[in-house]
Amino acid sequence: MTPHAEADAMIATLQDYDRFIQPYQAGIREISLRMDVLKRNFDTEFSHNPIHYIQTRVKTMESICGKLERKGYEPSLENAKNYLTDIAGIRIICYYPGDVYTVVHALRGMKDLAFPRETDYIQNPKPNGYRSYHMIAVVPIHNFGTDYYPVEIQLRTLTMDTWAGMEHQIRYKTQPEEPDTATAELREYADKLHEIEAHMEDLYHRVPAKNH
């Protein structure tokens, strides 16, 4: 293939990706808007807002291809749509474990969203100690008709998010061929942090609220 042909093919691929990713971006905007409304409602109606902050992302073309290959599928946008549910993602960071379940309950109350899969890694952490609550939301996208796209929602506490960031750095540093010697230690630290945040949550509920 000539350099010009390679450039044309790359441009075409990028254009295909841009078209492909648009409804996923729309799904993120839809969930983000609802979360903004929910945050305002918590601020005005309740003494405690469980949501600290929200992060969003869509997978890059490189990340999509890598995920498909790890799953044993040929890298293509068609396979991405058929087999991946985490192309669009939202991470909701809460203060305490109880806050996570408050937000989960609020999300389930949004009647035009479907949640075909939920995984509770807070009650059932991964072997390395990873804790989070995962939901797949199916979002209606209206564009010359209605289609439905998945958005992965991860809910975790500040402590869980800090641990996950550090764990990622440790894993990134480790060579793939090296034996896994860190999992047990990571689990130990995750359990200790989880115990500490449980005490912090209990303290929060015991401290008298200010009079306004």
C-alpha cells in the first residue's frame, strides 16, 4: 500500500470511529445530565449529598481493539458494538459505602433506563481486594429512530478509588512474565482501608449536624 493509500485508509478508519462513537457519547451525556439533576436534588432536599464527583470516558479505537483481541474477537467496530458493554463509561465517586447504595437505588428508579447487569464488588471484592459497584445501563438514543446503547457505570468511594489508582500503578510496573506476588498484600491493604472507611462512615452518622 502506498503512503497516500495508507493515509486515506487511516482517515477513513478515524471517520468510521467518529461516527461509531457518537451514540456512546450521547449515552454518557444522558446519564451525566441525570446525575447533575440528582446531585442538585440531594443538595436541596437532603442534609447529605452522597456524590463527591463524576468522571466520564469513552474508549479509544486502540483500547477497543485491544479489548476485543483479549476476548478472542477480531478487532472491528461491528464486533465492538456486539460484544463490548464498556465502550462508554461513567465513574461516580461517593464518600461512604452507604452512599454508593443510595445512588444505586436512585439510578434504579429512573424508569426509562434498563440495568441488565449489576455486579457488587463491594460485598464480593475481587481476589486482589478491588471494590466497586458496577452497573450496565441501557440508554435510549433518539436519532432518526430509537436505538439502545450500553453505558458502564462504576460507583465507588473515595477510598476505593484511591486504592484502585495505586493498584493500577503497581500492576503497570510489574512485568507480565513475573510471578504475581502482590495480590495477597493488595487484598490485605484493601481490607484495612475498607475497615477504616466503615469506621469513618459510622463517625459521620454519630457526629451531630450543625444547626442552620
